[in-house]
Amino acid sequence: MNPDIESILISEEELGAKVREMGEEITRRYAGREPLFVGVLKGSFVFMADVLRCIDLPCSVDFMAVSSYGAGTESSGRVRIDKDLGHDIKGRDVVILEDILDSGTTLHYLLKVLAERGPASLAVYTLLDKPARRKKEVKAEMTGFTIPDAFVVGYGLDYDEKYRNLPYIGVLRPEVYGG
């Protein structure tokens, strides 16, 4: 375990099992259709890659970069799109694969923007849900794990661009981020 990690919250094995379950659920739900999967960079890339390998459907993939955090640990409340989709989503089934639903600020804004573009359907699948921090209500079709109000890293999640490569979700020691 990395010395900056206080504890492992979700093991590599637990992540693998949940990702397979989510991939199977998406395959059932979208059977006969060809969804567009949207990852919100940068945190979702590991989760998204693993889920996609568990989905048995023809599909397309795209990414957005949307930020409300900057370099800190608290959402600024202001959201901006840094990279938009390259696909037209009008009439498409759009599935957002998100790493963590925290304050809800970013996803709430993103869902509003994408809904205005006329998709046939718009859904969110999130690996982690941290309801204690919620400021904007967002409904996820499926959540992998509900977690406590702790600063977590690993499996794509970072602090100051570090720890994304950890194969588990760990709680970062407060002294590392000044918490």
C-alpha cells in the first residue's frame, strides 16, 4: 500500500466484481441499441475502460473535460467545459460513465447541457457515490459503491494529479492534502 494512503476503502477485487456487474447491467438495459458512452476526464478513464470491456454491445465512445474543482479539494461551484464531445448526440442513447458523484454540481450542469442537445436517452452510471457532500441532486441509473465523506484516490481518482494509477480506492491521509 502507498504510504500516503490511510486505508483501502475498496479493493481491486471488489472493483473488478462491481465493474463486471455494471457492464452486464448496461448490456441488458441497452440490448438491441448502440449507445454512446461518455467519460468525464480525467477521473473516469480507468473505470470507463474496464466497464467497456464488460459490455457486449456495439457502441461508440467519447470524452468531455468538465471542471469545477481547479487544484483544490472543494468544488468552486462554477462549471466549465474544457473539452466538448466530438459526436452529435441528437437521437442517441447517451450513457455517462462517471468515477464519482460528489457535490453533484458538475454532473447536474453536464446533464442539463447534454439534454438540450436532444439525445434519445441520457443516463449516468457512477462507480462511487458520496451523498454526504451533495449540493445538487443527480439521479444515477446505477451506483457501484456508496462511500463516506472521505478524500479518496486511486482507480483514476487523483489528488494534485497523483494516485490515479493505484489499483484500489484508498482514503488519502489528511496531512497529504492539508485536511
